[in-house]
Amino acid sequence: MEIYLDANATTPVLPQARDAAMAAMAEDFGNPSSIHSTGLKARALMDGVRARARRVLGAGTGSLLFLSGATEGIQTAVLSALSALRHAPARPDLLLYGATEHKAVPEAIRHWNALLGLNLQVLAIPVDRDGRHDLAWLREHAPRAGLVCTMAANNETGVISDLDGIEAALAGSPALWMVDGVQALGKLPLRLAERRIDYAPFSGHKLYAPKGIGLLYVRDGVPFTPLLAGGGQEGSLRSGTENMSGIAALGAVLAALEDGRTFRDHATLVAFRDHLADALQHAFPGLVFNAPPELSLPTTLSFAVPGISSKLLLDLFDAAELRVSGGSACSAAKAAPSYVLEAMGLPAWQTASAVRLSFGPVADQAFIDEACARIRICGESLRESCLDPTAPGQALPADGLTRFIVDGACCYLLADAVSRRAVVVDPLPELTERLAQWLLCQDYALAAVLDTHSHGDHASSAPALRAAVQQPRGDADDLGWPRGADAIALGAQVLTRLAVPGHTQDSTAYLLRDPQGLRLAFVGDTVMPGALGRSDFEQSAPQQYGASLRRLAQTVGLHALLLPGHDYDDRFASTLAVESVAQPLLGDVLSGRVNDAAFAAAKAVLEQGLALTEYQTVACGARVDSGCALVASELSLAALTQMTRQHPGLLLVDVREPYEQRLGQAPELGVTVQREAVALSGLPNALARWTALPAETPVVFFCRSGNRSAQAARALRRLGHEQAWSLSGGLALWPRLAVAADAAFAI
């Protein structure tokens, strides 16, 4: 059973709200604008829900409009306020919004400010480190403001705004005041009529009503301009036939708020939050909370763990079937730091690593206990994987190759569980702490830190890594190779080196062999997937490039796996055979059709971007269609099931990381298939073996969402195994055991 901890994004629908919606569709389905009995019944239902909302919100004589949700409510409020400003005798020159507002607010302000031709200055109200508005700043700017927008409680951090302090700061200001009440509904007493709040939007799906229904409070007497004109519904304030099933469902939620039995009280919710906070701190000892709990909603925790990215934590939690968020659900798909935490002045690592945990006010003790248990298991999995820098834990011995990538640059960690020795190839400064943590946690000796070439734009981070693990360099050359050594042994595996000048004068390939022969080669930027490494740097050796490539081919052959120093489009590895087809220039120099001088000249033309030539690189790889794109490689679950019947030898590969795999395996397919677990970061360990499979053997990759498995499938296809597939949607769309909806409702 999943544990849903992303209630600030949305909630399931309350059982009684579902029943009310179904009844409205089946029985009270009339149009409330009709004057016959069926319409009058619908009108009575709608009026009853509006009256209940008025009591719950303390709306007094203000208007309450039913609309589609908070975004429409925000748009309507902003349009109303700004339309009034066009005719103001003394037009204010500022439009203000809280720096931590939901993006819907500043976007609406900018949109209508431009569309109405006001062109007023739009400013963000600063917040302090606790996430609360700077009231002194607001007091200073309020006299010039025409509209001020703040939120009752923040959707990312849960920080509760000081509405009384904001109201005091607005004393004497002509500004209209909009308060986003979305996260406050059912959690805070807003007392709308007791404050000078002019507009307040609400959204039903944040509190157990369906999506598509919301409310907008408009204080009696304030300016109003309809966003939607038409049939004159909602007293001509919002045209369009009302969403009666949504209104009925929202009414059931409001009734539950009034009855006092369905929703937990404030003290209980605080206790639940404290239990979750304790579990998080136990699981991740270095964890920091991004906002003070005493100033936040009792249902929200925002936190970050030093040295652990939010993506890693999200994958980890999801594997344990804990559904959390990296921040606002509306921006979670964008790989960017939290603007909310940036506005609060938190450090960069914190803004980039934020995770939000939020539960709804119908949660019970059993739900919280289960969530806490799974959180603790997540911490154990991180420690077993040597990923928690603050708690070494009991690590499981690691073996094989791990690839790291930062902005397209690749770094490789080669570990041997028998000798407990490791080699790092092409270290990156961004990974120094992580690699050091791993080595110390695993208690592996650092046999060498190797660079494949000298870097023109930065010094090698090898000295920093050796210092971090307190291991002296010893007698090694400039690239880290031990002087006088012909090879570096890691148990049964042996590394040797091969000079391949061209990209730089000191470019070196490192060849990894085991008892079965050559496994792979680390080639740096000598042969990048889809492109030859540049040779126009000051330290390059363009005249030696052709001979170096032929020497590499003679040593490793055309089909050995080559691991690059840069990989901008997730190819992971390549071979000289594949690259010779993709890059005719490479094929020509390897075959001897062009000599070294002609090769250097042709390459110089390409590098200078002077013209497209017959040697233009084909970026998609060897097997491409006319659109320069690989054939689609996604399978639905139904197609996978059918394929297992047609191909009993099908191989199903889990490419999630080990810390995820430890927390949950994929459900059974109902048929017996071969299974492997090869993390995406360790994909090069198995690529050569998979390309050696019979051509008709399907290899199907899966992960949590389908993104990583798609990368793996494309990588294997580029290497020649056309029966490589990705499970579309990943485990997120894998059918789960059916359970009664009401029994699984405690969220």
C-alpha cells in the first residue's frame, strides 16, 4: 500500500464527497438555472453548500462564487483589482506580491498588468529567513500600492503568514488585498469578515474534494470584473453552468469540517507532524528543516539533507511507496532550486535539495506509524549504500563500475570487492565529497586517481580527492599513473594504459582487462559518442590524432566498449565500429582512406565550423531513420506480457539504483522471465554482455517512471542490439493489488 505524503499538491476524494458527487450526477443532476422542480432541487443543493461555506470561512456578507479552482479565482481577483485601478482618480504605481507566493499569483499580476495597459511596477514583498513577510518593507511601500497579494500559508514550507501583521501594515493604504487561502482551508481559522481581506481564492482538491471545483470570496463592496461573461450564472459574477457534482462534493467536505469528527484537531496534527519529524531525523541524522515548525502548518514538513539531492531522496521514498514532493507540485518537474527557499535566503545546497512532506487532516495514527517505519527503512537503505555522509552505517561491499555525470562530464569509480581497492577515472570537483564519503564508508583503498588527459579549463580534482581520504599521492605522473608501473591490479581485473595523443598531447586511454579478456576502455575525449574529441586546443596534437586512433583500434578492436569523458546525450558507451558509421571521418582514417595530414585538416574545418562537409557527424548513431531518431523503444505492460509469451528468453532489467532496489521489487508478470538488477549508473558493466546476446532476445528495462529505462534501451540499441525496450511509465503505472478504496483511504 502506498503512503501518500503529498497532500499539499492534491488529496484523494473523501468517501462521503464521492457519494455526494455521484448522487448529484444521478439524482440532483438538474441545471440550477432551470425553474422546474429538478432545477430547483439543484439550486437548493448549491445554495446549501454556499451557506455552509459562508459559515466555515466566516465570510459574513461577502460573495462566495463557485468556480474551477484557485487559479481561476486568482485570475478573477487580479483582473477585478487591476480593472478598477484603470479608473482610479489617483492611480497607485505599485503591485505587490509575497516573494514566496505560488507562481499563479505573480504570473496573473504580470499578465493583466500588461494586457490592461497599466504597466505598473510589480515588486515582490521580501520575506525573512523564517519565510514570513517583511512587514516594515510592506508598511513603507503600501501607500503606493494598488494591489497586495499574500498567502495564508505557503504551499512548499507550510509557513503561516502573519495576516494580522499584514493587515496592520496596510493601514491607510488604498491597496486591495488578496489572500490565497488554498492551504489554509480546513487547517486555519481565516475569519474573512473580521479582516480587511478583499479577495480569497480556495481550491477543493487540496482538501478531499475533486479537482475542478473551488471558491472565491469577494468582500462586499469591493471592485469586481467577471473573468467569464455569458449566461449570467452566479449572480452574473461567473458565467457558465455550475459544476454541480463538484459543488456537492465540496459541500460534503465542508460538512465534515463542521461536524468535527472526520478531521483531526490541531493538537493531534501537531503530534503527527512531530512523529514524522522524529522519524526523519533518525533516518537522516544531518537533516535540517527549512522552516520553523512552530510557524508552520501542522501538516507540512520541508527539509533537506546535506550531501543528498532531492532527486535521490524522491527516488528513494518512491521505492518505499512513500509519495513526497520536491517542492511545489506545479514546478516539481523542472530541475531548478526552490524559489521559495531562495527568497528566504537559505543556502544553495538547501534550495536545491528541498523535499516536502505533507499529509491531510484526516490522517490517523496507523497511517503516521506506517509512514515513520518506512522513513526509517529509507535511511537504512542509504547507509547500506554509503550515501548518507552523516551516518556511515553498515555498508554492503560494492563491486564493479559506477558512472557519475555532471553537466555532461563523466567520472568513473571502479571498485573491487575482493581486494577492497578502487580506482577513480576523470575525477570531477563536484564529486569530491561524495566519492570520499563512499571510499571511507566502504573502507576501500584508493589505488589511483587517473585523468585521461590534462584539462585546459581546470586543474584535476585528484589532489582534493586524495586529501579528502587522507591518502598520499605517491610517485605518480601528471595524470596520476604510478611511475614505473605497467599495470594497476584490482583483484582479478587489471588496468593498463595506452597513449592516444590528439585531443591533447598527453591523452591516454586506460584499458580494463579481466581473465576473459578486454572488458572496456576509458578513452576520455579521444572518441566521444557521436563526435571526435576536439584537437584545436593549445595543448592538442592534431597531427598525431590519426595514428593514435589507428593504434587504439589495433589494440582494442572495433567492438570493444569505449567509455567517454563527456556524454551529452546519454549514450553511456560506444564502439569504434558504431562511431565509424556515425562519423565517416573516423571510418576513413581507421581504414587508411585518408592520411593523418588530411584527417587533421578535415577535422580543423569541422572544429572551426566553416562548412558542412562529407565528414559531418551524424549525431543519432549508426542506425537512424530519415528524421535522425532511433526507432521508438517503449513497451506497454500489455505488450511486455505478450512479448514474454513469444520470447521465453526475454530479459527484464531493473535499472533503478541499489538504494531503490533494496526497498521494493517489481510485481510478478504472471510468467517466468529472466531478471537482472543493473543500476543505470552501472550500465557499462553489462552493455557488452547484452550486445553478445542472440539478436532476437528482447532486453526490457524498467525503472520508477520510465525515464532511466528509456536511456538504457536507447544506449543498447545504439550498440547494435535492436531488441532493447523500455517499459513505458515504469513501476508508476504497474498495476497494483486491488484494495477497497475506503479501506486504503487514511491519508
